[in-house]
Amino acid sequence: MINSFTHYLKTTIEFGNGKRFEIKNLIEEKNAKKVLLVCDPTVYKLGIANDIIASVEEAGASAVAFTEVEPDPRVATVDKCGALCKAEKCDLVIVAGGGSSMDIAKGAAILATNEGSIHDYLAGRGEEIKEPVNPPIPLIAIPTTSGSGSEVSECIVIVDTNNIKDIMFSPMLAATYAVVDPELTYSVPKNTTIHTGLDVLSHALEAYSSVMDDAVAELMALEALRIVFRSLPLCVNENDKAARNEMAYASLLAGVAQSKCGCVIPHAASCPLTVYHNVPHGLGCGVLQIPTIDYNRDVCKEKYERVLEYIGEKLPEHAQPADVLIKKVRELFRAVGTEEKLDIGAVTEDELKKYAKDAMMDDGVNVNPRAVGEEDLMRIYKMILK
């Protein structure tokens, strides 16, 4: 039986090779006169930034760039970008890059029309949280990696003033347009391809495992999983263009799924690893999949069986779906040349307690299908650390 759900996608998706050359039409559609371009220094130096600026000028607008993008962006960075957007009286934001660039740009679009700091709108503020009053200025999101899915999500992740990765949820964070051009991912380095690919895996598997119901999003998650298991090794080992196209598609599918259904333990538990040890986000989430599958094995038996069926993996007689799915994930790790455990050096019990306490502040623990506490998270951390 399919449970009740509501599915609404505010973002218009433009997918396909060469789509980046069509953004002039989108700029004209919004009648933009001043564009804020958000991207990291590397992307700015590449041809894509020049292509975007050329499209802006062809549309009769001008552009100002914000390139102070950092991995796992902080409140001060988003606030600075938002202040620039306001000061320059920008009426459109274009972001090209990965999840960090997207989070900064989406936050800046909110701050361009609303008061205060992005910190005011983060979920960790509890009862003091503010909601945006005014709609953001329009935003065109152009991903250059296949991973975050932020181009189609209604959330951003920001490191708050307490050095904790916090999240903002709002339909207002949805991009106006997601321009997904797989060609932009063809030259992504191997390690980045692996880490972002594992992020797609994580978004899809966690969204499907969540207690939140959305049958459309769940189908997207299943299709993303099918693609990841088949295409990620081809991207990593052969730089296969057809496989990269599929991963770009899987990334947006998983992005919608995680935005509608949320993420569970791995995303919550990976945040402290990123903040305190600079573990790449996708890698941290990826290595946490196996212990989470094991932890949720009894409450997700039917869902794991459905995943295996959808990806074409036969469930042997008397075998447990969780065990077969763990085997499948391990095979993926071997295929892309990534270890199942992280080497972050010696970690004390007190540090693990701190990580677990921070992770418990993430909403991911609340939508996990099995109740989870700090001691559970500490055991999970020990399973993934060398």
C-alpha cells in the first residue's frame, strides 16, 4: 500500500549536454539587469565562468562575482556573499560549482531580500529560529559535479558560529532553474568523482530508508541507486562519458529524494568528521552506509529487499537483505578503489562523545527508522575508524 504524500518541485530542470549555453534565455526570461555569479576560484578560472559572463552580457545585463567559496561554508561567508548581493542590487544569482558554492549562493539569495544573518534561519537555533519573510531573488544553479544535488534541493548546510554543521530547510531555498549539463563533469578529478558519487549513493539510500513518505521521491532514490552501482565505477576507472551523463542524472534524482525525504544517520554522523577532521563530505557519508545498513537491518528489511530487487541483485534463499546490500556496497567500494574505514588518527573517547553529541543535533537522527542515541553513534564511529 502506498502511503499518503505531497510532492511539489518548485525548480525547473534543464538537463542535457550543452544546456549551459542556453542560460541567456533564462536571464532574459527573468529580465535581470545585475547578476551575482557565485563560484570557487577554480571554476572562475575555467571556461564556464567566461561562458556565463558572456551569456549575461548577451542578455543585456552585467555581472559581479563572488569567489570566496570554501568547503563546508561558514555563516560569515554566506553573510558576506549576501551583503555583496544587496550592495550591488543584484536581481539574479547564478551559481556554478559543487555543493558548497550552491549553499552559499542559495543563502545569499535569501539574504538579498531578508534581514539578519543566515545564522538566524538555521535549524539549530531552536525556538529562536526565524523564517524568511520575503521570497529570494531568482537563482540559476549549474552543478559542475555529480554529488550534492543542491541544484534541486530545498536546504543548505552551513557551519554555524559554534563550529557545528547546521541546516536550513525552506521551500524558498529551491533554485528557480537547475541547469544540469553533464559535459561540465567530464574533467572532474578521480577522487572528487568518487567522493561526490558516494554522496549520490548516500542521498538515495538514506532518503529511501527515511521514515518520511513520498512515493515519487522514493522511486527517484531507487533509480539513482541503480545508476550509481552501475555507472560510478565506469566514471572512476574509464572516465566514460555516457556513465558521467547518467551520474549527473542520478545526482539530481537523489537530490530531489533527499530534499523530500531527508537523510538519516550517515549525514548526521559525517558532519563532525568534516568539521573536525576535514573528511570530504561524500566520503564520510559513504563509509557510514555499511554500519547504518547493519544498524537498521531489522526495521528496513522490506525496503532493503526492494532496493536489491530494483537494482537487479538476486536475494539468495535464507539470506538477509541487509547482508546482501552490505556486500553490494563493499563491491562498489572495491570497484572505485576506496577503503571502508577512515584514517583520521587517534581519537579519544571524549572526542567520540563530542562527535556523537554534535551528530544528535542533526535532524537526520530523527527521521532514521530506528531510534538512535549517542552511544549508538559512538559504536558506529568505532566501526568506520581505523
